[in-house]
Amino acid sequence: MGDKKLGFWLLTALVTGNMVGSAIFMLPQSLANVASPAGAMLAWLVTGFGVLMLALVFGQLSERKPNLIGGPPSYTRELFNNKTKLGQIMGFEISWGYWTSNSPGNAAVLITLIGYLTYFLPIIQSKQLMLSFGSFDLLLGNFLTFIISSAILWIIHFLMYRGTYQVSKINFVATVAKIIGFVFFIAVVLIIFQTQYLHPFVAEKIVKTGEHLGLYEQMNRGALLTLWAFIGIETAVWLSGRAKNLHDVKRATIVGLFISLAIYLLITIFAMGALPQQELMTADKPLVDVLTHIIGPTGSLVMATLGVLSMAGAAVGWILLSVEVPYQSAKLNLFPLWFVKENKNGAPIRAAWVTNGLTQVFLISTLSDSIANAFNTMIVIATLANLVPYLFAAVYSLVLTLKGESYEKASNTKRFTEGLIAALAAGYSIWVLKSGLTDLKTLGLGMLLILSGLIFVPLLPKIKSNHA
């Protein structure tokens, strides 16, 4: 139990670092393909508003129910009655779904990091055949991607043995460095920013399928793209058991959101004003193209360095969070108690070995293109699984306001306002889940991922009759 608690700045860096990852490098191009500048701005604002409602819900719950550390699993258990087995099972399922979905997500972060390392190590892109076995071809580039990404994973793993506080400091340095880098990008782009590239500001968009998109549909599709940029808003809430002060959980969540939203919105708009729309729509590396257009070949070096910094920080933050999920949940009797084991620095060593072991399994996808295709499907399912805890947290907050529980000393206006926020957050979560799960196959596999945890329910600790 020798680990120090996390203060406001370390929590804020974790929230920001987990949100500002790989999405920032490709979203300008992705949005340019489905939305006009006006549609893209509306998408960011709608998503920002929806995620702000979720952030405020997490903040409300941390203040109204300060005894419920550990975030969404605790809220879910309370929602389904904390004194029943059903409450425990539902809390476990939230932890299970989130934890298992993070493993392919962490593998994706590591693989993206290797993608930016190719600028410095071109051999990683080599197509030289190393081994052929039946239909399986092992290429040198794929092999190196697997080895390097695995090495980074286990370096972070052993760094975690120093304790959550020490690893959080590493993430803090990486997050500050990449924020400085993105501010530099924005400042440089101002040099060639041309408002003419933003015109027509409001226009019908014709996508690759030939479909014509009006402003509302542009906003709708853009909002689904921009949401993935904010996965990680829940970081401080999951780590509330490590927080020095529970008030810092709310502050870090909201401040981290505004920092991330400002970076995403400014970079999207400035990228759209730095390149003609047709050029931006076809750019494989939009931010690299923008900087190269301004400062020449050095632009590629700058963005590659920024990409490595950004993804390294995200890797540290997400691996840290993923390891904490089963550990914190086990302390709440919402995961098998086996995961509670710590070392002398307070690091959850058993949770670390199992979590990073699962990530290692998913890194095998780098060895084969056919495996990689299945992996990409898993990423979509995993991202959607991350949204379920948002919904239950919002619903629980809404139930509290309707019952008046924990609002005995609050004014009716305060209670109504927080109830409205919870209702908006719940509505937003339902809309996103509905929009993202239109494919029945994805829906079925997503449900299978969450429900697969039921086979481990017998390993959960027995409910104590005096549990509060």
C-alpha cells in the first residue's frame, strides 16, 4: 500500500492523454469526407456537448456518492440494488465488458505507435518474406511490428511495478509534451490559414457511395466519428480509488475534456483552412501534409515525433487504466479477489500480468493481414462496449435525482438541473449506441463479449449481509 495518491494535475493529464491519441491525426481527413466545414464544426459541438453532459454526470456522482469509488461498476451495482446478487453481477459485467474491450484497444494504440516509428525505422514497412506456411505468410515488417510493440508493452508493464503514481508522472510528461506540440502545429498553421478553403462553409456533401448528405446528416455522421476521440473521458472516475481528493475527479474530468475539445476543434478547423477540401479528403496523413506544405520535409519529422509522443503517452495511460479496472473492481467485491494482490509499491501485479497478457494475444494480429481484418472488427465492438458504462452511470444519476436521494440538503433548482444533465447524458448515450449498433452482427458480437463474463460469476466473492 505504499503508492501515493493522484492529485488534480496527474488525473487531468491521464484524462487528456487518453483522449488525445491517434484520432487527432486522421479526423480532419475523415470529417472532410463526410461533412462541410459547418457540418464538421457542428459534429464537434454536438459531441462536445454530449460528452460534457457525461463528464458532469461523473462529477455529480463523485460528489453525491463519495463512498462509491471505482466509478461505473459501483454505480451499476447501486442501480440494480447493492444488496442483491443481481447488483453484484451487473457491476461485474460492466467491469468485465470495459476491461476485455480495452485489451484490443491497447493493442491498437501500440500498433499505431509503431506506425509513427516507421519514419525513423523504415525497415518496419519491409515486405520481405520471412516464412511461408500454407496460406500464412510472415513478412519482415509484420514481424518487427509484433516484436517492437510487444517490447513496448512489457516495458510499460514493468514500469508499473514502481506504482501507479510513478507511472502517472511519466504520462504527465508525455501529455504536456504533446499538448505543446499541438499548440505549435496550430501556431504554424496560422501562417497559411486561408478562409477561402472553408468555402462553401455550408454545402451539401456527396460521399463515395454517391449519397447526398445535408447539413443534419453531415453532423450526424461526423458526431459518430468525433465520439471515438473522447473515449477516455471516464479515466479519472475509474481511478477515483487512487485520487488524493474526490473533488479532483470532477475537476480533472471536465478540465481534461475542455483541453481535448479545444485541441481537436482547432486542429480540425485549421487543417481545413490550410489545404483545399479535395486535397484534404484524399490525404493519407493530413497533419503531415499540412506541415510539409508550410515548412517542407521537416514537417514529416515534426509530425512523426509528435505522433510517437502522443501514442506513447496514450499507451502508458490506457495500459495503466486497464490494469486498474479489475484491481479496483476486485476491491469492491465486483471481480474475483485474486486480482487484489499488490507489490510493495501498491502496484496491482496480478491484474497487470493478466491484462497485459491479453493485450499480447491481440498483438498477434500484426503477424497476418487476415488476422488483422478480424482484429479491426473487434476494435469496433470494443469501442461500443466502452459506451455501456456511460449509459448506466447516467441512468443511476437520473434515478438519484428522481428519488431525491442525497439531495436532502440541495435546492429544488440544483436537483432539477442535475436531473436534466443526467437525462441528457442518458439520451446521448442511447443515441450513440443505437447509431453505432445498426449492424446486427456487431450488436450480437458486442453482447457476446459482455455476456461471456457470466462464466466467471461463480468466482465472485459472496455478498456480505452488512455491505453498504
